[in-house]
Amino acid sequence: MLNPDFIPPKTRIAETETKKRIRIIEDILPELEKYSSAILLTGSMAYGQDFSVTPISDIDIQLLTTPEKIAKI
């Protein structure tokens, strides 16, 4: 749930920060795909790209895996 005290960043900041995180995600996806059956992007990147992403936003990714794939890690 969105914090009621949240103040969205200025549009330009949110867009710039979203683009940075998209590059990071695209860089790590090939490696994550080796160990997962599904990948789900959550958090501010999923909730409000170009709206709620700030310079301090993290990247929330959930992986669905199997015992066979987890053993490879």
C-alpha cells in the first residue's frame, strides 16, 4: 500500500531514476533467468514507473524457482 505521506518526485527525476533501474534489471535478467521459472518485478518500479521512483528507490524482484534450479546457485 502506498504511504499516505508519500510525495511523488518531480517527473524528470522519476523518469531518470526509472531508466537507471531498467538498465540494471536488463543487465541482471539473463543471469536470474538461469535460476528461476518466473521473475516478478514489484515495488515502486512495478507500481508507478516514471511516477514513484526516487533516487533512493530499490529494485524489488521476486523469483520463482525449483529445487533443481536452486541447487545450481
